[in-house]
Amino acid sequence: MTRRRIAAANWKMNTTPGEGAALATQLAEATFDSEMIVAVPATHLDRIGQVFKNQQNIKLAAQNVWYEPKGAYTGEISTAMLLDCGVSYVLVGHSERRQIFGEDSDLLVKKMNAAFEAGLDVIYCCGEPLDARDANQQQYYVNGQLTRELATLPFEYLDRLIIAYEPIWAIGTGRTASPEQAQEMHASIRLFLETTFGAVTAQKTPILYGGSVKPANAKMIFAQADVDGGLVGGASLQSDSFVEIANSFSS
Ligand code: 13P
């Protein structure tokens, strides 16, 4: 089975709407040979949805969603609002949402189910903190996240799931997991998928690596057997470096 090859950008809380529209336009005009997914701040969604409207290989992602369809949830954004802006994907479970905003497994499951039910695809993020890695407990830690948050996912949603493994100690630190460390964890995540959902789901679910991916290291990481692409923060804020990353898959 040929796997998808995905370069996903997470702009986090960077760029103004104007700067974001300019960056999105540069991406839309670029040439690359993978799927591109771009997660932008909520204030940019409507405008960049227009920029990506007729693009085959670039899809728009939101960085957050609320699980109720509407109502008294000040500051939150519904699935219908995202869909109306042209959003196809939503990030759920990013370590910054977990650590800074206290999102727990119960909330993540509700968000994922609401997103899938509305027709959005989900990029589900997992990954261990430094103390778990230092104690060599990283597989145990990530397996716990997957068991709590993915194991109960209805079967019908599985073909719209992308997993991003992002070791917290490698995010924004310049310290990347080695290609071997990434491969080891990706293989372990694929094994979880196989035991929980079967071999077909395990083979076709894209598993992305995130954490200080740069043009200089993307080729080595993407060359690993179980790495299907990257979720890129800092290096996605310049179109040339992100396009170079998107062109780092071996042919
Ligand atoms: P950096 O690429 O800046 O380390 O961020 C990774 C990340 O958190 C993407 O979601």
C-alpha cells in the first residue's frame, strides 16, 4: 500500500492576517510533490480559505475547535464555523493545548468526535515530555495517550485520522529526535493501530513527525519507513523553507 506523503504547517500564534495571506499566496504559487496542510490562526481562516479554494494539494487546517455545535461558549469556535471558512482539518491534542490550556483526554475525545462527525479530518497529536524520555518511558507514555484518546474512536472515522508524533522536548527547542528515535516511536504507534484497529488501518494511517523539523533534517526523518511526513512549526513560517521540507520526500 502506498502511503500518503504530507507536509503539515502549524503557524501557531504567528503572523497577522495580512502576513498570513501573503505567506499562503506564496505557498499556493509554489511547486511541491506532497500533500500540504496549513494550520493557521482562527483570525486567518476565512481569508486563507479563499486563497486555497481551488488548490488541489493544499488544504486548510484550524488549530482548535469546540465540541458543542453552538451556544454560550465565549471565545470558542464551532465545526460549522470552520467548515464555512473552507477548513478541511483540525489539530487536536497538541502539547501546547494540553500543557498551557489544560486540555485532558476526555476533552480531546469530545473534540475529535465532534470534528469527525461534522466531516472534518483530524490531525491528532501525541508525544512525551522530557522526563519520560529521560526515564526511557516514552513508548509507555505515548501508548497511554493513544489508549485513552484513540482506542474508542468509531471505526467509520479512521480513514480521516492523521497522527502526529511530537516529542515535547523537541518542539521549538532546535533539538530534533534522531531519525532512529522517530522511527522507533512511529513503529510503536503503528503497532498500536494494528492491535487496536487491524492491519489495514495501521498501514494507511499517516503518522507525521513534529519537533524542530527543518530543511536540513527533513530528508533523513522522512526517509524512515514509518514516517509519512512532518508537522512543522518554526520552519513553516517562511515559504521557501516549508516548500523545501515539502520536497524532502524521496522519490
Ligand atoms: P517546531 O517545528 O517549531 O519545533 O514546532 C513543532 C510543532 O509543535 C508543530 O505542531
